[in-house]
Amino acid sequence: MQLTLTSTHLTIDLDWQERLWACHIGSAIQVPLEQIIAVSCDRPDTSWREIRAPGTFFPGVIKAGTYYTERGREFWYATPPWQILNLRLRDHYYKGIYLALADNQSWCDRLQPQA
């Protein structure tokens, strides 16, 4: 997965394997920076009240794809060691995007919404 930050957008480019596991047709997810309302490196609470549609889930191995939760529609691509970049969005197709990144703290610092 490749993240690219411009002055107006965050682009998340998925390789073919990530697209396969996430059942995601497009190769990229575009997020306008103005739609990011919160960024953290905390692993969000998950619940048994999630609907995976479509996606892949093997406990302790991978959680990928679109999930419908109490928080809204979310995109996940997470694998161990579960260092999660947690983006909360407004006015976007997804209400949340959760990505496992080795340098998640760096991205967390770079993406903090400006007041």
C-alpha cells in the first residue's frame, strides 16, 4: 500500500493483492483533506455487530474490506502487528478508514486536521 499526500488530498493506492483481500475494485481511495475530522493511532473498538460486505476476515491474520458498523461504513486493511492509522471522515463514502502501517505515527502526525 502506498500513501501519497498532496496539499488537497490523501491518496491510498492498493496493490493487486490488497485489492483482492479487500474485494476493492479500484486501485486507489481518494480522501480530500478537508473531510478528515480526526486522526489517531489507536486501534478502534470492534464489535460483533459488524457486517463485512465485501471483505476478508481471518482472526489474528487480516481484516480487509468494507465493514458496516455502528459508526457507519468503514474501510479496513489491517494485518499484524496491528499498528493502525485511524481516519474519521465526514461527507465521504467511508466514515472511517483503518490502515495497518509500519510508520503509522508519522502519518498520524502529518494528517492531523488543522484548526
